[in-house]
Amino acid sequence: MNSTTTALNALFNRIPRRHSPDNVKDINSILTEYEDLLITIEAVNSFYEKSTPPFFDDLESIRTTIKKSNDNKASKKNKDNFFDEASGMLKDSMQLLIEVYADGNKTT
């Protein structure tokens, strides 16, 4: 396992599941770190360059859902639901990226 895979697994394990102001901050910082790792993976070779665009698209959907979870007009239940949806999407995206990236040596 290389350092990128290790970093992805560490981020994956840090994803919070419950809505709170601190968890919103945490998940946003995790998203930033995840985006940085995606940029690193994208630069490895042409296989990863072609494989990463859907993961960048996921980031926008996740960010939008997190914003909804932080809307002052939303009820506590809706905030919890939106946050749970966003954290689930992030976990799914990261899990798939971990599978696609593997050890970083794919070329085809």
C-alpha cells in the first residue's frame, strides 16, 4: 500500500455520520483533502487521468448536499438526512476510488 492509498483509507475512516456544526467543518476539510488526493491520482498516468473525472463530479454533489444540511431554515431532521446522504455519497465515492486506484500501478 502506497502513501496515497494510506491517505485515502485514513480519510475514509474519518468521515462523520451525524450532523453537527463540528462535523460539517470536518467533512468540508475531508472533502478538500480528498480533492487534493484526486488531483495527485489524476497526475499519476493517463489511465488515472481518464478515470478520475466522475470523482470530481461527485465532489460537487456532496458539497451541495452538505450546504443543504447547514441551511438555517431546514429542520433538524432534514439537516440530519442531508448530512447522512452527503456522508454516504462521500464514503461510496472514496470506496470506489480506493478500488480504482488500488496500488497506483494501473496503466490500462
